[in-house]
Amino acid sequence: MRYAILAGGKRVRPILCLAVCELVGGEERLAIPAACSVEMIHTMSLIKDDLPCMDNDDLRRGKPTTHKVFGENVAIHSGYALLTLAFERLTEADVSSERIVRTVKELAKAIGTKGLVAGQAMDLSSEGSGQNDVGLLEKLEFIHVHKTGSLLEASAVIGGGSEEEIEKVRNFARCIGLLFQVVDDILDVTKSSAELGKTAGKDQIAGKLTYPKVLGLEKSKEFVVRLKNDAKEHLKGFDSEKVKPLIVLTNFIANRNN
Ligand code: GRG
């Protein structure tokens, strides 16, 4: 568990959670455990994603994957243990039970059949889809909105806020969730393994659906610009100073190199 979570990583999800908490004046007593929980959940999903029965990856965060170092059984157990620890930590937060239950529900929804699991299942079953198959773009969006967007969205909305603020933040997070994955797909074809800390071009080779494959590289890059602008639109109405960390995060996601 320590090997996987302390291997590095950009910490985008916990940063998003804390930045939203600061923006809306949420409860730090919940935001800190929630930020740690989303990173544990994210790391669990990376461990599982790398397994031989899924993407069969040798490298993650620039290091050998958990199953390569410790074996598949330890990798599977550490994933489940991180997942359960994430919820255990949340229940210990010094806030009202109502807030905790709401946060637990949001995260559970983001992981299961309405989130990560749905995206991953569709992703694996779409391997080998032909470029001319109908509904490819819709399928691709489904995969990314669930596989990547759902946890980013949950990370943002558990930061707190009024119903109206949560709605705006949710729309913002939906845009950066998709943005994140379109950029990921572009990096997969434009960067080397050393630059990415993982196997470059693997999704292409595995016959997975990716934005460059469906839209082409240039149109994918145009989509990045559109999503970045849409994301920032949803932040209008918030305090212009307090919103700056989220703008910086959006630019980072759009311009990142790994
Ligand atoms: C077992 C309940 C259960 C769920 C897991 C395996 C799975 C279901 C889902 C896969 C989810 C997955 C790996 C999505 C990819 C998301 C993504 C873009 C990962 C890379 O995120 P970064 O770039 O990674 O933020 P770092 O290393 O920087 O944290």
C-alpha cells in the first residue's frame, strides 16, 4: 500500500478537493481526510488497472507496478485495503455524521457501477473497436466521463459549499475530467515512456479507443482548448482571487507533460 501511494503522482484529486474547500469556505476538518481518501481510492484504481487481467502494465509513476514487485495477490489485497482504509479515514473526520454520510455516498457512487467500474468495463470491452464503428465518440466519452471524470468530480464536490456552489463546481469538474483524459490520450501518442513514467503508446497498441484515434490529433488538441475554456466559464461568479488555484490547476491539466 505504501509502495503504491508513495511512488509519486501528481496528487491532482486531493489538490482539487482542497482548492474547492478553500474556494467555498468548506470544512478543513473534512477536506483533509477526504483529500487523503481520494488519493487512496485513485491509487487503488491504478493498482487494479495495471494488473495482468486488465491493462497488464509494467510501469506506473516511473516505477515497476505493484504486482511486478510484490506479486498479484499482494497487489489485489493492497488495492482492497486502500479502498477500505479510504472510507475508514473518512468516518473518523471531526464533522457531523450527515456530512460524512454525504461524502461517503458521493465517493461510493464515483467508484462503482456509475463511475470507475463502469468506465473500466466499457474501456476493456471496447478494445479492438474499428475506427468506422458507429457511436465511437459517445462510447469514448462514456469511458472517460466514468473512468476518469467521476473521481475528479467527486474530489471537487466533497470540498463543501452550498447547493448552488456544488452545482457550479460539479460542472467545472466534469470539464476538467474530460480535459484530463483527452490530454492523457494525446500524451500517449506524443510522449516517450521515459517522459510519462509508464508505457507510452500502449493504449494505441492495445486497440483501445482514444481521442486521437477517433478525432485525429489536431481535432483532439482543439477539443482540449474548448474544454479548458468551458471549465473556466463554470468558475465565473466565484471570488476572482480565491478561484485562482483552480484556474492554475486547469491550466496545469491542459498543458501537462506527464
Ligand atoms: C476495483 C472497485 C474497483 C474499481 C477499480 C480498475 C478500475 C476499477 C478503474 C480504472 C480507473 C483508472 C485507472 C482510470 C485512469 C485514470 C487516469 C487518467 C489515471 C492517471 O491519473 P494521473 O495522471 O496519475 O493523475 P498520477 O500517477 O499522477 O496520480
